[in-house]
Amino acid sequence: MAARAILTLNAGSSSLKLGLFEPGTPPLRVASHTIGRVGQDAAAQAQALDDALKQLETHGGLQGVLAVGHRIVHGGPRYTSPEIVTPGAIAELKRLQALDPDHLPAEIAIVESLLARAPALPQVACFDTAFHCTMPRVARLLPIPRRYEADGLQRYGFHGLSYTYLVQELTRVAGDAAARGRVVMAHLGSGASLAAVREGRSVDTTMSFTPNSGVPMSTRSGDLDPGVLLYLMRAGGLDDAALDDLLSRRSGLLGVSETSADVRDLLERRASDPRAADAIALFCHSVRKAIGALAATLGGVETLVFAGGIGENAAPIRAEIMQGLEHLGIRVDEVRNGSSDAVISADGSACTVRVIRTDEESIIASQTLATIGGAR
């Protein structure tokens, strides 16, 4: 059969999401599947890819695939747009692994495994960091000696594929004027970040050099006083591997609650478990502060967007985050929020609050089509 479909592969730290799209504007999703509980070593990633590709058999297998698009979390300072995968690109991504050891090794393993199976099949790397390359220099600088900037140490920002989709969808549902206005977007999921967007472009964001920065997340700490890290190393005896494990996989909601990284569990328990209540309160407090800070960067906020697994589904979390933001013109309608309506702000609010279901795979498919089309 003729190759018609775009295959998208979204490799996370513990999952692999597959999407199959027919070319179009936008691409039309015809299949999706998620492989969960995936280990981070190359063998586990190869097995996950095998499991994912089995889902393609009813759609013609790889023979029916025109090209493959990959979500690559970290593109470093070089990659500010999608890139066709070449041996040189793979070598550069391997060089960048030190910037993101929690994501890049698994993503590279998926790329190489697919390359071994189908060496002639075009592959495209779509970078989460690319969306934020429009941030002004002041938003990218780290307050450390300048010489480290040459090594790639700067603020990058992440969740860029999600933010790209949210800008496009906001344009569709609210119009170009709203999308080009002063917008704060909150991608709240297992990983969580917020971005300040103006003229449809990123001007600031909460994540920084790595996806472990910003607000507390399910198992990631978010921002910490550097003195805490020094204390953990000196007094706690933690080496770099143990410190990474603590901050990436045992902190955040899980670390504070000591029971669960899932907000659904914590919401059920917070009335009877003060640790769960603390975790929820800290998360909401941190996101609320971030909205205020990003609104200051924008000079006000006209639209607030909630997305991601928590942002789209956890009405109590959204309500708690918005408490105390009335000075920004944010007033929530409890009924609309409770049913996760598309617009959850009260009529007449100066700031419109929206819930938009994000779709990273759709953006990967679109960027892959555009990239291979340009190459041809």
C-alpha cells in the first residue's frame, strides 16, 4: 500500500505514546496507543517500541507510514525548529544528553531502534524547547558567570509542543485577537509548567535549564534554594545520581505527601491526611504565584488557559489556584469550573479563563509533515 500516514512517538520518562495521523490541515488522528511503565534503559525502550508498532498492524504497519515524528524534550541552544534525523543530528543529541539525562537517552534509543528497523523511513525530531526560543535575552540568562553560557547553560523552557497547540487552539476558539493578547498558559500534569505568551510567542516561562525547575510537580521538586542541594550533598552524603533520583523521582507531590504523586489520591485523602493537604496546598500556592509573576511580565493578563492532565480535569485544583487572583480580573464560575467547561470564568470577568485539552501529538504530526515537505 502507498505510504500515507504520519506516525508520532512521544517517549516520556516512563511511557511511550503512539499516534497515527492522516495528512491534512490539521492532520487527522486515526489511531493512538500508550505503552506504560517503560524502563529507561535502551532494551526497555526497544521493547516498548515493539509493543507500540504492533498497534500499527491493522493500519498497514510501517509500510503505510510516510514519516515518523518524535517528541524530543531538549534541543539545547542549537535546535530551534524541527529537524530531520540524520547521523549528525543523533550525534548532537547524544552530546546534549547531559542537559536532560531523564528524557534524551530514552528518546534517542527510540530513534535508533526505529532506524534499525526501517533505515529508509524519514524521521523528524520535534523539540519541546523550540517554542521558547522567542524569549527575550533577559528571560534566558542565568545569574552565574558568563563563561558557562558558552556551554549551553541558559533558561530554555519546556512543554513547547503543548504550548504550540494551545496557541493554535486558542486562536480557533477565541479568535486571533485573544491569542495575540496577554496570555498565561498553565500546562499542569505529571510535569508542570506555565508560560507567558504575547503575540502568540513565548516571552517567559517557569521551567529553566531543565524540566525539573519551576513549580513542584508529581515527583519533581521544582525550584529549590541551591543551598538545599549543597546541604543534601554535604550533610546528607548524596552523590549526583542519588541527588537526581531524590529531586526527579521522590520529591514534589510524592515527597511532601509521602503517599502518592497523583492529585486524585491526594484530593481524596487531604481531609484526613495533613500530608496530602500540604502537598495540594503547596502545588496550588506555587502555581498561583507563578501566574502572578507571569502576569507582571506581560503587564497584565487577558486570558488564562489550563491544560494538561491536572489542568484539564481537576476542578478543585483550578479553583484553589484561582483563589486570591481577583486583582488580576480572574473570577471563577463555580458551576462552569465544576463541569470543566471550555470557559470557566464568570461573565464580565476582565480575564477569560479557559480549559483546553492539549494535543502534543497533533503538533508533532503537523511539524513532521511540514519538515519533510520542505526537505522535498
